[in-house]
Amino acid sequence: MMDTKLFDHTILKADATKQAVTKICEEAKEYGFMSVCVNSFYTEFAAKLLKDSDVKVCTVVGFPLGQMSTKAKAAETELAVADGADEIDMVINVGALKDKDYDIVLNDIKEVKKACGQALLKVIIETCLLTDEEKVKACELAKEAKADFVKTSTGFSTHGATPEDVALMRKTVGDGMGVKASGGIRDKETAEEMVKAGANRLGTSATIAICK
């Protein structure tokens, strides 16, 4: 069985109900997953359900497109942390990266990092929309902004994580940052490939199936 602390047990769909979020939280406690990953509406609810456990609450910010204003992302982050988020997964401004407006991308991450306080920050770069050169640049900017992790994907774009992208991200950020693979990880074989490539966190809604 894989180390259950590798996993962020994820529920981010638009039709996620309280009942579904409750089920995810109960499963996370039962299996000992690292976190439950939710939209901000459910942050406080998940925090209450998980308060007597060591399972973290992970909240997505600027999700899934990333093209919200920096002020909106920072405000969403502050609210999520106040509601009990231990970790924040933010989406970069992919369009600004492609326009080579690197100061905008860097400032975006820095402001969210500041708003995180003690919460851990993962930066979603949406690899499927980027060239290898852009993936490297996004990782370098996340590292410069002192984010804790870089993350491959939202799972809501054209495709999710690949071992090649994970390996490139790991090579770029070195050992000092985390790399989270997410999107399309639905079986143990794929999960193991991502870990072998350099991921030290996996985001998936198929966590139970993988662990079984």
C-alpha cells in the first residue's frame, strides 16, 4: 500500500454537496490522508469535520482559471485561512505568463503567499497549457516567491499530470520545494509513476481506489 500521507483527497466539482464533502472527510480520517482539498465554500465545514484529526484542510484559490485579480486571490486566501485552511492551492495567471509579464505572475504568487500567513502554499501552473520553457519559468517564479510547492494541474483543463512534467518541475525547483501531481491520477500504477518522477504529493479524487 502506498503512503497515505502522499494524498490530498480531492472534491472540487461544482455539484459537490455537503453529504459528499462529509464522505470525503470521513474517508480522509479513516485512511490518514494528508489533506482534504475543497473549494472555499466548504473550508469552514471541512475544518469542523476534521478538527479532531491530523488531516489538513486544503483550499483552492483563483480556481480553476487563475485569471482573477491579485487582490481577489489574496482576499480569497485570507478568508480561507480564517475559515481553517492549513494549505492553499492557487492557480497562476497563465495568460500573463504567456505574455512574459513575469512581474505580474511573481507579484500574484507573492501576495497570496503573504496572505497565507502560516498556511502552506502550492502553486498550480497548469502544465497542459504551457511549453516546457514556460513550465520552467513558472516554477522559477514560484520558487522566487517562496511558495512551498509547485503543482501540475487543476484537473479542469485539457489534461492532467504527466511523469515528464513532474520530472521537469522537480529538476527546476530542486529538493527544497514540494512537487504535487494532480489531474488524471486514477490508479496505483499512475500514482507510482508520478512519485518515481519526483512528486511528493498527489491530488486525486480516486484516492480510495488507488490505496485499495
